Amino acid sequence: MRKALSRNPNMLRTMIGMGLVLILVLSYAVYSNTMDSEYYGYETTNTQTVYNLEQSEDGLASWYVSTSSAATWINVSVVNAPSDSVLTVTSANSQWYHSILLGQEGDAAFNCKEFDEVSESCSLTYSHTIDIEGGDANLIGRSSLVLPINGIGFLHADNQSNAEADALELIEDERTLTTWMVELTYEGEVVSDAGIEVSFSLVEHELVNVYEFQLDPLQETAYGIATLVGCFGLLITVPMIAYYAGVAKARLDEEARADDPAPDQ
């Protein structure tokens, strides 16, 4: 290392200069995102509301209910339905997503949205059906892929007032007035409702709070220092490994020549 520095006295100054530049950049990033991030978080309710279904016709397994909320999840459960019957859930005014993967064990994180795209396994239409085996069934769907499914979201705005207005507008845009129809059929005919229990619920969202997003300066500083140390560690370690490998090879070559001197001429 000393030989390298003596041959290239500017290397140490270059490393120190790079370190100072990185420290300044990281410090500015932490400051800008802590003091004036222009990003705001918003919290919404994330409440599952169970609705009372009205029967379309006495004695038949056909029900309906009207809703006017901003919802993410749709959950329809059926108990004691005839085996091999079909459960159909229809929204009169809005399309919604459904996939057989929703709600399955081992796929709890699956929600039809993969980054900014919709999963190919999720279909968007007004009506979805599932086959009932064993008498019980559960149909799960997504009404909105925009609303935060965990009740916490983030947006970009110039100030607090604009952020609150944008959050309210987002929720209102996802609010849907529609009538849901739930029906059980067998070979195309609506079955009797005798002994059948049906539950219909939506996970609904209303704006609760809007706050400016801020980073923790101490935490971000610790992350920055760790990153800086790691980067310099890599920059120094790799050349040093190459250097010592070269020195070791040169020593081995020298020992080999010493053990096997050239023949006298």
C-alpha cells in the first residue's frame, strides 16, 4: 500500500475527495427528504363491513344488496349449498377483479396487483362464478386496485392542502354506487334457499389522516455511513487482493527459479 501511495501520491487525495463528495450527497439526500420531501402519507379506514342481503324471491337462493362505498376487497361466503351448484356474484354498475388464487393458503400476499400491472390470473368483469364442492364456498374479489389494501398510501403534492385534496379525490374516484346480486344455480336453475347461509362483506376505506412523509435523520445517517464504508471496503479490498495475489505469485516464481537454477553455459 505504501509503495502504491508513493508511486501515485494523488490516489489518497482522490479517495478522500470521493469520500467527502459521497458524504455531502448523502447528507443532502437525508436533509431534502426530511425537511421538504413533497411526499405525503395518507391513512384510511380499513374496515370490513358485513351487509344484510335482501332476497330477490321467496324460497330461492337469490339475493341482492346496494352499496356506495370505496372498497378494496369483496368477500362472499356460502354454507350448506347444494353440492355441484354454482355461485355467481354480479355487480350491476362496476367491473371487479377475481382470481382463484385470492385468499388461498400460501398466497396471502396475492392481491391481483403486481407492481404497476395486473396479474394475468385476475379477470376483470361484472360477474364472476365459482363451482361449489362439498356445500361450502368462499368467493373473494378486488373492487379497486388503487386504494391501499393496508390502509396506508403515499402521494406527491406541493403542500399539505393539496395532499389532502388529492387523497380525498382518490377515494371519491373509487367510490361506486352499485347493486350486488348473489345467486346459486344448478344446471342453470336457481336452487332453493332451504338451509343455505350467505354472507356478503366489503372492506371499505374513508380518509382518516394526511401527513408529510419524513425520514429519520439518525437512521438514514447510519445507513449512509454503512453504505459509504461498504463501498470503500470494496474499492480497497479488490485491488488489495489483486496486489497480494501478484506479490505471492512473484514470490513463488522467485522460489521456483532459486530451486531450479539455470544450467551453466
